[in-house]
Amino acid sequence: MEEITIKDIARICKVGVSTVSRAINNHPDINPETKKMIMDTIQKYGYIPNNSARNLKRTDGKCVAVLVKGITNPFFADAIQIMEDEIKKKKYSMVIRHVEFNEDEVDVALELVKEKRLAGIIFLGGYFSHSEEKLHKLRIPFILSTVGCAPDGMHHDNYSSLSVDDEKEGYRMTDFLIRQGHEKIAILAAQPNDASIGRMRLNGYRKALKDHGIKPDEELIRHMRPEIKSYSMESGYVLTRELLDSGKEFTAIFALSDTMAVGACRAIVEAGKRVPEDYSVAGFDGIELCSYYNPTLTTIRQPIQHIAEASVKLLFDILAGRSGHQHKVFAGELLEQESTAKR
Amino acid sequence: MEEITIKDIARICKVGVSTVSRAINNHPDINPETKKMIMDTIQKYGYIPNNSARNLKRTDGKCVAVLVKGITNPFFADAIQIMEDEIKKKKYSMVIRHVEFNEDEVDVALELVKEKRLAGIIFLGGYFSHSEEKLHKLRIPFILSTVGCAPDGMHHDNYSSLSVDDEKEGYRMTDFLIRQGHEKIAILAAQPNDASIGRMRLNGYRKALKDHGIKPDEELIRHMRPEIKSYSMESGYVLTRELLDSGKEFTAIFALSDTMAVGACRAIVEAGKRVPEDYSVAGFDGIELCSYYNPTLTTIRQPIQHIAEASVKLLFDILAGRSGHQHKVFAGELLEQESTAKR
């Protein structure tokens, strides 16, 4: 049975979690009746407040590490918060480490294993091409969550992976744009030498064009550049300006992240053109901003909440001997909003 | 002398940092001439590549902890990345911990001090009202970076603080809107019981109105609610819809974060109105999105890069005995963009 959380108590009481927190912590700013109702509910459901001091006693320092490539990406920020909640529910503590693009995540992981009594590791984002020999040194279970590539030659029984099928989702969006009547579809892709999610999404784009009998135009494939932060708004903005300045004809842009799609929209607006009347723009990820941008953004929504929760659940199942390593593929969802239109 | 970093090498060579990284790591995807130029530059300036394995040997586990309230806020994400870079330059490792709103950050810090050999702590964001007695238990230097309140009764020689003057900056924006001809200015404020940065910015708003002889209209002061995530786009959206539905007259909205300003703009657009023609909207923080949103957002830009760098520098100066504790106030900058107009 899942343990009840502060969020469950809040939902049952129809109040915010901070109100529950105020009740627990004897905060003066709470209506006494509300407080009584909350405390009764807590007693009824046997909820144990989860503050860090109490945690400390229970965890005995048991710890799960989450290693993130790209901590400033809002897509990962959501995942981190969900993983932290799930790990806390299991009475483990979580340590987050940001891995820089030029750092070797397995070296970072090996260092952490030495420093702390780690039970397991979740690698979040980025890509992964390490030798089995090196990965064996970790000696604790690890999970690849929304990571691009499988470890080089590593047997799939020795690690777990959870992600969408990036090629399939890249195909899904391109196919959608083609069915909307677009044929000249530009793509804002990763660096040319990328061998990760960016490459897989681009493959999906090429495949969809091919299946519809459209010859890919290499001038419409625009790659991120090393001097601009990957998958950033700035990157989307700069690439789209160049595309507009080039005079190449196109009617839609498929940006490989929502943040790049935001930059693309801004470049189009600054050029005196409109989205979607002059150019359709589509993103990828499904971050919160998609529903608040003007226009709202058509995107592939990755089920990041499910992926994050399932990553933690699987790790603990493995630790408890209830499961072996698994490889789960999650379906993305095409969210059609204002930024794309029929041609 | 500051040690030279990979970014410096990239700047000197006029290439991206990832190109420098490829040169160092013998990556095949690099032009041999570029590689030679980079390796020569590295030798000339005595740059020592900073990968984690080498770091490990040098740091002897020396570590600085950064405790963040609100890790999903893009404003803090920038600060985290800068702090991490600066801490690495000093050959220390950094551990990031997210502190939940209902957690006691000092309990979390005490736990970390036990677990790890911490040299110092940076508290990032949130507010702070702990007793001197409890804080003394930390026994290591700590810095409050962009934190709302001073520790209760704690002598200012015993901790450092670095932030903008939130009341002054709230005044600055309100004064600007009034000088643009706005008198009926709604504000999207923190929860009514907030005693932190939200309260201080609201105080600045009230003071500016008063100085201009405008009586504050309490119905135009809209507070976040506990059941919606604080300072979120959703919060700005919901409060603005209510404001529009109420029929109250107003011509401008001052949102206490950029993310809330984004939600406000979206609510206005969905109501069939325009920003800034029908309503001016201003935010606070100066996140990257302000320059890519449609319309671009007028905001108070906090010098987060300076604050983050100075926080780390001060901590290391204190650790080295080169400085006592200090209290630094940074000036915000009013960035006027498309979302506000003269009335």
C-alpha cells in the first residue's frame, strides 16, 4: 500500500498543502475549524508528517542520487521535483547533482558512490555511451530516465531505461504538420554530431517526410551551434532569424524543444510575421509555458510525471528484489494548440 | 589571480566551450587545425582541464552546500548554474538540495553538515526566521543569497546576506507605472500572511502610491492562494481572470514575478484584450523569457549573476579569513519592454 502524503491530506480536506502544513506546524495563520478538520483527517488516515528531522532518524542515511544533464531546463525541473517527492515517500534522501555537458556522468556517479551510501542512481536526460566495463564499477542499480541512448554493448538485463521513443515522436509531429498541408517544414535540430535524442527526433522527421514522398531539403535542417546554449530560447531565436534571412521558402518550423519553439516564435514576430498565419511553429516536451505563451504552442507532450514516478518505483522494486531491470517506452501525446494551422 | 577556465579558453580561441571540450577529450568531430590552436592556447595559458575525476583528487571531499527554496523557478536555475561554476573554480564540490516550503531549511542544513564535510552553506531564496541559538548549531559559515528576511535577532556579524532591496524595487516599478500615467494599478501579490520578499515588494507598491497621492484600492491587491503553486504562471493566470471577471477598473498589473506576469498576459489575451493597448503588465526578476515572450515583458531585472558570483566569492573570502560577514544590497534595473505603455 502506498503511504499517504501531505498532498493526499490536502486533497481530502479540499485545502492547499500549505494549509495542511500550517495545521501540522501550529502556525497561527489558520482558521481553527479548518485546523481541526485537517488534524482529524490526519489522524483518520494515519498520515505521518514528513519533516526532515524525522526523516533523518528513519533513513539512516540511505540515499538515491539523481544526476541531471541540463538542470536549467524546465522540463527536467518538473521531473526532479516529482522524483524528490517519490524518493521521500520511501524514506530515502535524494541528492541531486548537475552534470555538465563536458563532464563524464559515470565519473561523477563513481565519486558519489564513494562519498555517500548510495542505494541507487537515476540518470536524468542527456545521452549515454559508456562501456559495460566502466558501468560495472558502479556496483549499484541504475536507471536511465529520458536518456537518449543505450549503453554501448551493455546487456539490457544490467540497467533499466524509461523514456519516450524519440524517433517515433519526431515522426508523429512531422506527420501531423504534413497532414496539415505543410511540405516545406524547417527543423531546428541538435548539433550535427549529436548522437542522442536530437538525432533520434531528426530521424523521425526524415522518415515522415520520406513516407509522404517529400524529399528532405538539407537547407531547412538547421543545427544548434556549440557557442549557444543547447535547446535554449536563444538558440531557437538565432536559428529562426537565419532561416528567415536566408530567403528559403518554408511554411512550418518543428523545433526539437518547446524552449526553442518560443525563440522561433519571437524571431517570427520580430520579423513582422505572424504565428500561425505566416508560419506554423511546433515544439517538443510539453512544458507548462506551452499553455501560457502567445500563441499557445503545439507540442509533443512527454508524460514526464509518469516517467519520473515510474523511474523511482522501478528503482525501489529492483532494490527490494521485486523486479529485474526493465525497459519501458512511454507514448507522447500530440497537443494541438494555437501555434500551428492548416496550410 | 583567478584561475583560467574552459570558458576563457573558448573566448580566446573564438570557439564554443564544447569545441574546447572536444579538443581536450580527443573527440573525432573537430577540425585538426582548430584542435591544434586550442591545445596551444591551453598550454600557453596553463589551463588545467577540470573534469570530475581530477577534481576528486584535489578537493579531498571539500564541499559547499546550496539549499534552494523553489528549484523549479527559472530565476534560481540560473543562480545554481553560476554558483556551481564558481564553486568548481575553487576546487570544491557542490551539493544542491531542494528545500520544500514545509521543510525547515536549518534542519536540512544540520543534516547535511553531519553527512558531509561541508565548508559552508549558501541558502538561496525563500525567507528566514530562525533563532540565533539554532543557527549557532550549524558551526560553519552561511550566506543568505536573495533571501527575504534577516534571521530573528541574530547579530549581523554572524551571517552574510546578498540581495536586492525588495521594497525599493517594488517601489521602483510602481513609481514607473504611475509616471506612465497609470493610477489604477492592480498587484498580484504573495499570500496575505507572507512575511518575505512578497511582503516587501507589496510595501514598496503601497509606498509609491502614497507618495503620488493615490489611495490604494484593496480590491486591486490580489493575493496568491495556498492551493496554487506560489509565483507560478497558473497563479498569475487565475488571479488575473478573477480580476477581469470582477469588473473592477484598472489599467495596469504589477505581478511580483515574471512567471506570474506571463500568466497575467495570457489571461488578458484569452479575454480578447491586448497587452499593452488595453492593460499594461509588468513583472519582477528579469528571467530570460522576458525577452522572448509576446509581448516582451517589462520587469525589474535582479543582477542574479552578480549576486550568485558575489555569494560564492564572499563565502570563500570568509573561509580563507580574508573577510568577516557582510551585508550587500544590489540595485535592480528597470527593463522597459513591450508589455507596458503610456496611459
